[in-house]
Amino acid sequence: MLKLLDAQRSLLTQRCGRELRVVAVSARDRKRDRGVSLDGLAWHNDPIDLASNDDVDVVLELIGRSDGPAKSLVESAINAGRHVVTANKALIAHHGTELAKRAESIGVTLAFEAAVAGGIPIVKALREGLSANQLSTVYGILNGTCNYILSAMRETGREFDDVLSEAQELGYAEADPAFDVDGVDAAHKLAILTSLAFGCSVDFETVHVEGIRHISPVDIQFADELGYRIKLLGLTRSTEHGIEQRVHPCMVPLDTPIAHVEDVFNAVVAEGDFVDTTMYQGRGAGEGPTASAVVADLVDIALGRTVPTFGVPAEKLVPLKPAPMSRHRGSYYVRLMVLDQPGVFADIAAALRDHNVSMEAVLQRQRAPDEAVPVVVTTHETEEASMIGTLEAIGALEAVVEPPRMIRIERL
Amino acid sequence: MLKLLDAQRSLLTQRCGRELRVVAVSARDRKRDRGVSLDGLAWHNDPIDLASNDDVDVVLELIGRSDGPAKSLVESAINAGRHVVTANKALIAHHGTELAKRAESIGVTLAFEAAVAGGIPIVKALREGLSANQLSTVYGILNGTCNYILSAMRETGREFDDVLSEAQELGYAEADPAFDVDGVDAAHKLAILTSLAFGCSVDFETVHVEGIRHISPVDIQFADELGYRIKLLGLTRSTEHGIEQRVHPCMVPLDTPIAHVEDVFNAVVAEGDFVDTTMYQGRGAGEGPTASAVVADLVDIALGRTVPTFGVPAEKLVPLKPAPMSRHRGSYYVRLMVLDQPGVFADIAAALRDHNVSMEAVLQRQRAPDEAVPVVVTTHETEEASMIGTLEAIGALEAVVEPPRMIRIERL
């Protein structure tokens, strides 16, 4: 952040018509080497003091986590009449609605471009660029770590754990990878996108979340054979049952642009009634992209360019009516480990029929009499509840020796 | 436009905190059926009168062409203190700098999101979303008609003229297709992107422009074999010799995302020093996408969200220093029709050597002794001036029976 402000000083002064000046800093450890000098900046041991420093117009919160010091700082800053720029997706996903209400009632900006998809200006695109549209759906690759792992697994044929370790060594994954690989980080971002897309309150709790730990090379290989790529997507959609928010691995057809977004890149697709389909792609994390997004928010604030936090006034955000996941409709990929013996297919087909699920294709690539071999079933569109019932019935068959693996197919 | 304003009335009122109301209209033919009622709207035979109508805060210019009534209307509107929203790329490409200066000196907004890449909010992305970056290059597929024609030629193997006729029947190309297929429309858009990217005055005159009329199925087939796709790109880049603005057919590697943007879709890639590479994709034309962009500009104006027209104050736009095309450096694809006889390759190789051009590969797929067969040469990076010299020398060879066809290779 400081590096960017220093490098672009003259450009930013031109854009803003005034200088963006860092006047005060607060952090846990004053002595840590940050690669930039903090000379001449006021130091506050307590960030709350910083927020009430008279020289401060805008507070940048880069602490992280949904509660604790980050939340206290943002609340105090807003209450003290300071604008706030944050990259904190957890904070906005958990407390976005109330913070927005407070900020708007006081007349300060709460900006969070960096919280979703890093350097991609997707918050601005949804809130301003597509403001003339009713959006029907927004979906995307929202976590670079997962996309890197899935890309590397596909390219090398290696197992999840193996690729994760490598990603940790390369710095693409945290020592505790749970937030990323279990889908929580993507779900934070999705909850924010939902409010921007549909003008509803932020409701992280109702996001259906599944991670990528159970994705195995055999599924990636089958996906390839079937013309799909496996991606961890976050999707939000307005349906007849309410708003469906879900984060889970998906099989996406190879002829969709998002199938080709690889490695640590993020991409978001937004579909509006007048603009049709638009897609935004770039780096979803990292020092440079994050600084780019944070400072873009700063420039908006410096120019007095304000907009309701989520595109419509926070007081008008409607409560989100969640669509139950059991009512989700879609196609499914199911992989079974099955003893290669006569009659098994008949039992599987019967389970599908009993739950009214229509089979699209069935694949068995290996033969090994009386040993376990992978069998793949894909279905036509059906309801999630029926699919869950089917999986239970199939899982209970004697010849099925491992829990069935299900991956949703998204025909985007 | 009127349809959108009607359909989204309540959403837009929420976003703007007030109603966006159409109060007056001017057009050539009052009686034409526009599919919407003009009842209750003031009618002006002369658009200039409309601009000075006291009820009018914002004038939408949807007339088109760089001069004539469109220019008069926009000038009068600005002079009368009205904000202006336009979709007119020719107007901004030819007169953008002076109009921006005038608008900023009077304190009104001149907005033109719809002028570049239709529904994709790329003007906003460059001017605001990436405001913290020094951009090094911006390039994209800026003309949907050309992209449709090139996609269809590749898919069907048909000739340019044939596919153009079909595109005209389908309404994807105008009766007079020159603006599209000769690259002028893309060049208008590129000139605008250049100013947004580099903070310089708009300089349409110095854009190097080539269209797609000479692209033939044999080149498309060779591109495929070599791992490329042929796209009409507009590229603007800051180089040591100045700013390079060019619109011409390119061979782009199949592993770049832009290679997979097909049919009428547009896409723009922007590379910044902090954000790295970002890409924006969507429909570049059509009633819905255009209305989406125009109304997004209206919402910005209604909220008082202002920004310098090209991202920095118009008075500070520096004159564009054009890089001579002869200094362009890149790789080249050259296709020759050559009499299949001994010694020809030696002559071609000598011409390359004499101009210091290093050959990467040479391909001859057919044999037909003493008849003309296609031969393809690709080069390593070289200077355009050397390449032009090489092409002249090769074209003068007796065994080369047609003018050489050159397509630049872009390793993006």
C-alpha cells in the first residue's frame, strides 16, 4: 500500500486534485521491517486512537478477521466520521449490512473493492457499471488458492494433499489452509456479491459451502473425458424459492470462458437483463492487486464520489430470503467405487428410478472382476433433495464400497 | 433506452434517490414507430432547442457521426450547462479532448461508457477501477462484426465476402460495412482507450488501421496449425518511441484467454503495474448493452458522482507522442503463393537474411510441381521497417505469384 502510494504519487495527485498522504499508522509490531520507512508518520499503539486522530480523513483497515480489533476499528472510525476502506471480506460478510447503515447514516463511505476478487474492480462493476440492470445471477472463481490447486492437480495428476503442500511452500496457501480449501473465503466474497447483485442484506450464514478436499485425480480425469473442468465456484442466483447462494466444486463445460481461467486467477460472471453476460478476470490476491483496489477506493473518496455501500441505500436493503439447498435444481456427476460384478448396474439404475432421477450417461472405464472399479453416473436436471436420497440409497448398496462422490454440473 | 428506463424505474429511483425522467425528445422523424410511446414528452424538431429546454439536466446524444448535428448538439448542451451522455465513439475519437476541456471548464459531465465495448463497463474500469495503476498496454476485440465474421470463417471455412453477406442478412453488419470491416470503428474506440490509459489527448489520426478484408480461409487454417487464432485487435502501448496505437488482424496464441472470445463478443485486456493483467468481456453492441451503459452514466450523474472525463483533468492531458509504425517490434506470419520449383526457398531465405529478419519456421503443406502453392514463413521478433523491406524483396521474386500476405503475431 505504502509502496503504491509512493510510486504513483504524481498520477494520484492528478487524478484526485490533491495529494493522498499517509499521516498515521498502527500495527502490532512497530519494529517489523515492512520494506518501507514509517518515518514522519504518527504511530498509534491502539488503532482506535488512530481513528480519532484529527489529521485522518480516511482509515484503511487491513487487519483481517470478522470480529475483534478490525471490527472495533471500523466502528470507531465510522463513529468518528472517518471514511473507511477495507480489504476485509470476513468483516463485510458478517457485519456488512449494519456497518453500511451506520456509515450511511453518518454520511461517510465504507468501501471494500479489495475484499472481493482482489484487483478486479468487480464491486464497482456491479454497483455502478451494471447499475441499470436487474441481475439474474453472479458467479465466479473467487479463491485463487483453490483454483491454483485444482489447476495443478489437473496438469500433474497429483493428489490434493500433495499439491496443497506445494502451494503452501510457494506461498499460495496459508499454513492453516482451511479458510481457503473449505470454501469459507469464497463464501465471504459470495455473500458480498449477493448483496451488490440483489440489493439484499448480507447473509453469510445461509451460503451453502463445500470445499475441494475431496476432489481426487480420478474425478478430474473423468471430468476431462466428459468435456468438463472442475472449478470451485461461488454462485448466487435469484430463483422462485428465494436467493440461492452456494460455494462448491462444479463441473463446468469446456466451452465456457470460465473453464479456462487457471492458476491463481479469479473471474466473475454477471448476467443482467439488458447487458446480457459480462465477465471480469484478473488476480484475486497478492500485495499489488490488493493495493490497486484499496487505492482506487481512496481515489473515489478523495474525489467525493459517493454511492450507497451496496448500490442501494442500506436502509432499503431487503432481508435475504434464502432458497433451501434441497430445492436446488441441476445436473449431477456421481462417482462410485463399485465391485465389478453382475447386477450392480441394475441396482444403481433402480435407485435412480426410485428417486425420479433421470440418468444421462454411465461410464465404466476399467474391468477387474470382483474388485472395486470407478463407475460414473451423470444425471439430467433434477432436484437436490432427490439426488441426496439417491446417493443414500446407492451408498447403502453392498457392492458400493466407498461413499459416493457427487459433484454438481453447471451448464453456465 | 426508453424501454430500459421504463422497465427499471423503481430500481433506478432507489439507486439515484430520485426519479430519472425523460422530458423531451428530438429526432428526424416524429412519426416513426419506436416501439415505445412518446406521449407526454416535449418534442423538439431541432435538437439544439432541446439542449436549452429548462427542464433538461442531461442530454443523451444518440445521433452518431463525428461531426454535423451530433457535434452541434453536444457543444450546445455543454455550453448551456447540461450534462451530456453519448454513445458516439466517432465524436469522442475526433473531438474528445476539446469537448472534455469545455465540459470540465463549465463543470458538467461528458460521459461515454457506451462508446467503447458496448455493455462492458470498461471506461469506468480504466478511469476509476484501475486508477491506482500506471498502465503499460490495453488491447482488445473492439468490433463485434469483425469478430463474428472471423469466428464464422473459421468455423465454416468460408470466404470473407460470403460470411459478410450472411452477417448483413442477420443484422450483424451494416449495409455499408466499411466502418466495421476496415477497422475504423475499432480505431475510434482504441483512440478513446488510449487517452483513458495514458492520460494523453485523444488522437485518432495517428492510429495505424488495417481491416480484415484480406483474411482468407487458408490463413485461418495455417493459424490453426501454428496454434493461433486470427482476431482483429486494437492495441495501445507505451513504448520507448512513444505511444503505439494500432488496429489490425493479429495471430494470438490459443492459450491466451482473448483467443477464445468468439462471435459478436468484445473483450478488453488492461495491464497495470500493480494490478497485473485484467480482462473484461461482454457484448460490444446492441440495444440492450448500449442502454445499460448509457443509463449507468446517467445514474452516476444523478448521484453527482463526477470524475475528470479521461481520468485526469482535461487541461492536463499531454499531447500524444505517436510511435512510428515502422519502429514497431513484433513477430510476423507471411503467406506467399509460390511456384513449386527448386531454389525458391533459397531466394526467400536470402531476402530475410538481407533485411536482418530471423526466420522462426517455414511451412509448405502441398506439393504441385510448377504450380502455385501456399508457403508460410513465421519470424522471430523484428522491426516493422525490416519486415516491410523483406516483403518488398520477396514480392519481387519471380516465383512469388501474388503479393505476400502479412499478419502480425502477438504473443500477449
